[in-house]
Amino acid sequence: MHRIIISKLILIFIGLFCLSGCGQNIPNDALPELLVSNDGIVISNFEDWENIRRPEILELFEKNVYGEIPNKEIDINYKLLKIDNDALDGKAIQKEIIATFSNGKESLEMNMLIFLPKNVKKPVPVFMGMNFYGNQTIHPDPNITITPSYVKNNEDFLITNNKATELSRGVRSHRWPIERILERGYGIVSIYYGDIDPDFDDDFQNGIHKLFYEDGEQPKPNEWGSIATWAYGLSKAMDYLVTDKDIDKNKVAVIGHSRLGKTALWAGAMDKRFAITISNDSGCGGAALSRRRQGETVKKINTSFPHWFCKNFHLYNDKEEDLPVDQHMLIGLIAPRPVYVASASEDQWADPEGEYLSLYHSGSVYNLYGLENLRSDTMPEVNQSQTIGNMGYHIRSGKHDLTLFDWEKYMDFADVQFN
Ligand code: GCU
């Protein structure tokens, strides 16, 4: 008898705890207002969104989350390093474009690896995304230039002394099903993120930062962390893509996994030339709502990766409710352009439900353009993709990764959006 009462009490306790906001569901009114301006104007049409509220939200993200790009003239030059019209056993055209960034004193090179399908009508739509260990890791093709940039050591890939070698060719090809992408009529553009900024806390002394600051000078609290530099790299790559006659500049999808998913979202928010934005398992600081505090939190991410966001973001450690934005507003910045968010069932660190809800809550901006929102705030079943209006979502079974399953869904989405 006693036992039954105690277990009932425990159940009631758990129920009350969850209702009181153990993080599972954030009521609508706990999120910052997407459609009310800083001066309290209610935004009810897309003109007001574009003229009033969108610029405000963009600035809030710049100043409080990712950081602003410093206002300094940098010279950028694009050069064709190689072209092979008979790459990948005759299936592809391969190009490598070197973008050289220079401030007159110092320079930095970013290598854009491009594969385009052959024997299809040009210009072609492409997916562009950054990679984690160098362009040579995305395919075993021996003609891909091995990145000369700093690379994180990795025992599995036999990368030591922070230098990539032949041994790392193709080690990440499972995330880049290039032949399949080409077969479906898409091109691929990939860039090693470390070309722009090496991913470790070096006090912002190397990478692109060294072109914008004097020796020892630090970015101001509202100026860019590494995620914003990577997004800047994608935007500068886009400056080249729009000039390449083989590529359809109106059909460039920006894609990224994990920290590079955060990067893709910020790039898609800032640069309206990206026709589709795809976030794969981007989690905290990406698609997931910060206020839920599920999995990785603002404090955890700022502690493990102090260089990713601007310094102002650290003010919100354990104070998510004080943030003037949440991540549904980041997706709102992408509207009305198509956006796809994906999660993985075993990736609770990235808070799949928070990723879904953020997409769902961005829907009010899509509505301003007469586009439909996702039907409900309940996530779809595992492995069922849900696409509606200009939004897409799926939660794949399995781990934190970018798989063929994910790619097939993104290409299905692009097939519809681009035709
Ligand atoms: C860590 C980090 C995540 C990030 C991920 C990744 O897990 O905590 O925020 O998304 O690395 O980029 O792989």
C-alpha cells in the first residue's frame, strides 16, 4: 500500500517537474517576439518584415551571437588552379579555385573544390558546404589538392603535427556521396573550413583574423568569432560562384553538418544569394532553441569552444532568457527562401526537438509571404521527412552524422524547390 502511494507520488512529482519547464516545451510566449519590432510595432506584412524587423534581428544576432565582420577593406582574388574535364572516371568536371585574401601585408588562401556533372545541361545547381579535415578527405581521388592549412590531429586519419598527408584521402567520403550527387544532376563545392580559420582558441591571432587586426589585437566583444568567419568564407566563395558560367547562381544550396551546420545557417541568414539553406544536426547555436537548455547549453558551448561566437555571447551563459533572440529568429532571417533542418535520433546533445521547434516557430515569417508552416509542433516520426511550403525537416535514426539518407532528402527537397 505504502509502496503504491510512494510510486504515485514520484510519478506526480515527475509530471509536475516536466510541466514546470524541465525544458521539453517552451511556451510560445517564452520566446522573444519574432514579429514585434524593438519599438513595439506589430509586423503583419512582408514589407514591414523586410524594412523594419529583419534588419533589427540581423543586427541582434551580429552583436550578441555570431559577431560582426570588422569594417576593413580586404582584397580578394580568384584564380583557377586546375580544371579536369574528365575527372572521376569521366563522370565529372573538376575545378579548384584559389581565393586569395589580402590586406596588402598578409594574405590567406582558400581552396574551393568543385565537381560538376558532365553531359548535363549547364548551368547546374550546386550544393556548397565546408568540410572538417581538408578537401582531400571528401573523396579518394588522387587529383584533389591536399590542404596545406593547419589540420587538427586525428589518430584515425593518421594526421599528426597538424598536417594532412596522402593517408587522409577519402577518409570522410561517407559524408560526401559525390558520385550520387552528380548522378542526380547536382554539382558540389567544398571548402576546408580551416583555410579560413583554424578551429582552436588561438586568441584570434591566425586565420582570416590576422588580416583584419594588428598583432595582438583582439576582436571587439561584438565582433566575429570563428563561426562568422567560416560563414564569411562561404559568402566570398559565392562571389566566385556567381561568375562561373557552368553553375546556376540562382540554385546554390548552402549545407553544413554540426558546427558547420551552425555556419550554414548564419551564412544563409546573412547572404540572400543562397537559394536553399540546409542545417544538418547543427544543435546549440544552430537550429536548436537556446532557451530549452537541452543537451548542449550556451554556457557549455562557450566554455568548450570560446572562439566560436562573439564575446558578447558569453554574457548569456546560464542566462538564456536574457538573450534578445532565440534560434527560431535565425531561421526567420532565411525566410521566404527554402530551409531544411535535420536531426538524428541519437544526437540528443543537439536537441532534435529544439531544432524542430525552432523551424516550427520561424513559420510566422513564412506565413507573411503566404507560405505554409509545418502542421504541428509535434515532430514527425523518425525517418519520415516532412516538407511543406518552403520548409523541410526530418529526424533520421542513428547518430550525429551526415549520411546518404540525409543527402537523398536534401536532393529531393532541392528537386522540388529548383524546378
Ligand atoms: C561538439 C559541439 C557541438 C558541435 C559538434 C560538431 O559536439 O559541442 O556544438 O555541433 O561538436 O561540430 O561536431
